[in-house]
Amino acid sequence: MESVFIHVVQILAVAAAVGVIGTLLRQPLIISFIAVGLIVGPWVLGIVHPESAPGLLGVVQLLGDMGIALLLFGVGLTLNLSNMRTMGSVALAAGIGQMVFTILFGSLLAVALGMSGMAPIYVGIALAMSSAVIPMKILADRGEVESLHGRVAIGALIIQDVGVIAGIVILSALGAVDNSDGSMRAQLAAVLLNGVLLVAATALLARFVLPRLVDFLNRSAELVVLFAVTWAIGFAVVAETVGLSREFGAFLAGIAFASTRYREAFAAPLSRLRDFLLVFFFVGLGATLDPAILRAQVSQAAVFALFVLLGNTAIVMVIMGLMGYRSRTSFFTGTALAQTSVFSLVVAAMGVSLGHITVDTLGLITLVAFVTIGVCTYVLTYSSPIYERLRRVLSIFERKRPFRELSLEEKVPEAEAAEVVVLGLGRFGGGIIRGLQLRQRKILGVDFDPEVLSRWTAKGLPVAYGDIADAEMLRSLPLDTAGVIVAAVPGLATNLEIRRVLERLGYTGRVALTAQTEAEAAALRAAGADIVLELFAYAAEHSAEAVSAALHAIPDHPDLPLALADVRLPAGSTLVGRQLREATVRAESGATIIAVSRAGRAIFDPDPDLQLFPGDHLIMMGSAEELLRAQDYLQHQEFEDQPDYEFAIESIDLDAESELTGHTLAELDFRNRYGATVIGIERGEGQFITPAPHEPLQAGDRLYVACHRCALENIPS
């Protein structure tokens, strides 16, 4: 047993080292995982192999199976069925169309390359499964999750997650029947009946048992996480017992757990445990692969990789082009679906365990995953310059009149009168537009998302469709009348390109560009930006509160219609605990609050009902005089120095030993017992919760309470 422990430590050391190298090389986590499996396998370090220390391979396989169970549990946990109903026809068409195309032609390609039996089917299914993690991370980094192509891609990936589960169920059902006695139909019917009964039982548990049980267990966050893991693995065992796959059982467990109100709170800790256990899945995978066979399959893997990278992108572009979308939108969506995923390896490993395919086929699928995920990461990262180079070729995928995305000339007869042009109508750009509208400025908004344009059109804003970095689109803007052009979009390359194009076009007005980091801000200033809107984290005043969105205006341009300032709300402010609408900042000063920065995230265009907390950063826009009045007003909204018995707003940290932990505010009769009101709860990494009577308090919570100072000493921490 000691040697097993030593070998596990060696595996973890290799995984940590490879993970660091992968991070430095900016490689996706799955690439590092695959590399770890190959390195610790029998053909490199030889830590794990069929004849390794007694029990080691069993431990590795057990931990890997638990990782896969949590992976599928996480899919069910985060699957939003209501979003699926509303994601639109284009996401459905792209997701289903790409899967059908890849399965069909991928299988035919496998047959053409000499494969037989069940292998072509498994290869086709494996090639059709796209990774959601990598595109979503890159889209988030680029601020494009809410863009048109971002929403379509994420919707299509959700559809494919459901398709993965359907494929796993079908393949596991086929593996569970034995046709040796001619009773295949009866056995298959029995398996399907068991599946229906399991789904029905899960629905009943999710409706009547699980929410109450989790509410009770939530007195301890650690206990709920332990229960969630047990729930996931338990369902996997039950599903396997009735002839279905462990993966399907874990997926059902996730859907059931999603019915509770704690699904988002426990997704993060479970994902970290999942990633740790998945290392062992790839280690077990690597122990079964022969490098000699892998080398012999390089040519076949290259063919399949090209098929995925080019074929998946092309079919999505064809589908979206026929539906009336521009080549730019369809290209960005298609590249997000042009790779395989960890589910490809899960299905292949399941095929080996069922005896449907050989280890050689598993190795081939692993190679394809390694190549496509690695290449796709760079394609997604540099999709804009790639598209610019290929746009003439890619125009064949676009209708002569892409009716879903109308042109500038068709949309904005009022464009010539615009004083300010705002490029990008997301939350940030929307907040700027609201402030400018209050000052009666004539504005033109530009975006490439038809839904966003429709919303702003309904509000009476002149809008234009266009790719904000496209020279032709920028040339069509009212450059003669617009005094300021604001690029309210993330991305250093995009902002620099906008600046370069406007300079080439001879634009003489002022250009405001957006930076996400200090380095980007410096680069934009060096490039000659008139205004840099900085959108990044402060050096935290408190180590646990990294404020991620600070906006500053360069004060050297008093003639500009745009200036921004940031004011931190002190704990002693009378505005703490009130809604934003009650702050009356605009009425008192003329300045407009366009964003609130809180606990590491920015809330742009905040709702008037947003409750204010101590330490909130209020991002305001107005003239220099208005901003000075606003700052003076906010600084004087503090309680005067009073004797100790006067009103106070304080924070109280709870630990596991506190007598408050595990109880609800209603159970504690908090207000009457302690003479204080809980106005907010800070939980976890910057998660603020509006207090509810039946919300159990947890260890680690920070309570914000309003009370007389003399009452503070009565409240236990």
C-alpha cells in the first residue's frame, strides 16, 4: 500500500509540473491532462502500467471513474432547460446540423480509411463532440459571451451536450444486451424501460425530496459538497445496476441537484474536485496507449483533425449562411465548434470497456483530440485577423442579402446628425449611451448583434449594423459631424485597429478606446488615443476585494462631452443598504451612475433596484463640475460623529463555531433578539446575497448589519 501512495504522489507531481508548463504555453487544461497520461504511462516514465504496483491501476481507474461521474454530474447541474427552449432556431440548427454532418461523414471517412465494425460509428460520434470549456473561456476573455456569435456558439454547445448524453445512453444500451440467445429486442426493451423508470424516480426525488434535504444539510457547506459527490456517484452505480451507463446516471443526478437553489454555489467546488480526479482518468488512458501504435496513426489522425477543423467550421457557415447571417458571424461560430472534447475520450473509453472498439481506435481518437483542441485554441484566439485575411474567400458562405444582419444604409437615416458614435452596445457601451442621452447628445450606436440593435431601436436610438473593426463600415460613419467616437469594446488588437483605420480615414475628432489592463491602457496611450477608458482591477484596498472595473477619464480635455470618475461608498454612508434609485445622485449633482464595481466584478448599466453595499465603487459620468458635485455629495452622506449609542453599519464574520451558523434569520428572530437588521450577506468569492428569512447562515459568511452601536456587542460572531 505504501508503494501505491508513493506512485500517486509521483503522478500528482508530474501533473503539477506539466500543468505549470501548459499554463506558461497557454495551452488548455485538457492538453496538459493528455500529456500527463502519456508521460506517466508505460512508455515514458512507467509509473502506471498493467504490471505496476499491486492495486495502483485499480486506484487510478477508480479515481478516474469518479472524475467522469462528476464531469457528467456537472453537465446536468449547469444545464439550463429554460435557456434551451429560448436559444433560437439558429443555435438548434447549428448544433444539430454540425453533429449530424460530422457523425455521418466522419463515419464514412473512417470506412474509407479501412475501419470496420463499430469503430467508424465511434469515430464519427467522437469527432462530432465539441468542447464547451475552451470556447466559453476564450469568449469570456474577449468579452464576447453576449455577442451574437457567442450566444449562438454556446447554445449549439449546450445542444451538443444533450446529444452526448443521448449517444452514451444508446451505446450503453447496446452494450448491455446479449444477442447470443436471440432475445436482443427483449433485453433492449428492458434496458429502455429501466431508463424511463430511473428518470421518473429522479424527477420525483428532485421535486419532493432533494430541495428539503439540501436545505437541511446546508447548515454545513462541506456537508452539502460531500452529499453532492455521494449523490452523483450513487446515481452512477444505480444506473449501471439497471443496465444503463454510469455516465447517464451521473448526468441525471446533476439535473436533479439543479432543482435546488444551491446549484451555482456548489458548481465551483465540485468543478475543482472534478478536475483533480480527471487527471487519473487520463493517467489510466495513457497506461493503455502504445506510442508505437500512436506513431503509426499520425497520418490518419491528421486526416481526421483536418476534417474536424475545416468540416465543422464549413458546415456551420453553410447552415448560418442559408439562414441569413453574415460570414463573419458564421465563421466565429464555426471555429468555436471545430474541435473534439473530453467527452470524445469518454465515449471512446466506454467503447473499449464494452468491447465495441480496440485500444488502437482509442489512441487514434486521443491523437485527434490533442491536435484539434490545441489548434482550435489558437484559431479562436486569433479569429479576427484570420477572418480578415480570408474574408473574400469566406464570402461564398454569405447570401447576397444577409437579411438577419441588415446594413448601415438600411438602418440609419439619422446617422449624419450624430455628434457621438458609440461602437459596441453591450453593458459598458449601453451605460455610456444612457449618460449621453441624459445630456441630449445626438448619438449613433453601432453593433453587429441584430438582437441588441433591435432593443436599442425600440428605445429610439439611431443604430447601425456593422463590424466595428471593418474599414468599410468605419468609412460609412458620419466622420464629419461626430466629435467623438467611443470604442466601448474589449480587446487591445480591436481598439488599435479602430484607431489605425480612423487615422487612415482622416478623422479629426477625438477617439475614446477601452483598456482591460494597465498594459493595454499604456499601449493605447502610446498609440495616440485621446481618451482611454480603463476597465480593470484596482490594487485591492482589501485583499479579498479585488475591484475589477475602475473607469478614469483623462482630465486634460474639458471640452469633451465625456468624463468619468469613481467614488467608493464608505461603510458609514447613509446610502448603504438603500436601493440605487434612492441615492438621488443625478438630482443632487447632475452626474449619472453608469456602473457599480463590487467584489471583483463590474455591474454595468445597473438596475435602479440594486442594493448598495459598503465598499461599492460608483462609476459616474458627467461634466467636470457635475462630477465634483457628486463626489462632494457622496462624501457628505455619512453619519455625523455621535455618541456610542447612535446608529451604525458594521460587518460581522461568522466561523464554524458561531451560534448563528446553520440557522436562518427567521429561526434566530434576529431583529427582535439582537436589535439589528441584516442588510446584506457576503458569501464565498465576492458573492453578495440579499438576506431572506429562510436563508441558512454559513461559516465564512460576512453579515452587514444596521443597528445602534450599543447593540453590536450583543451579536455573537
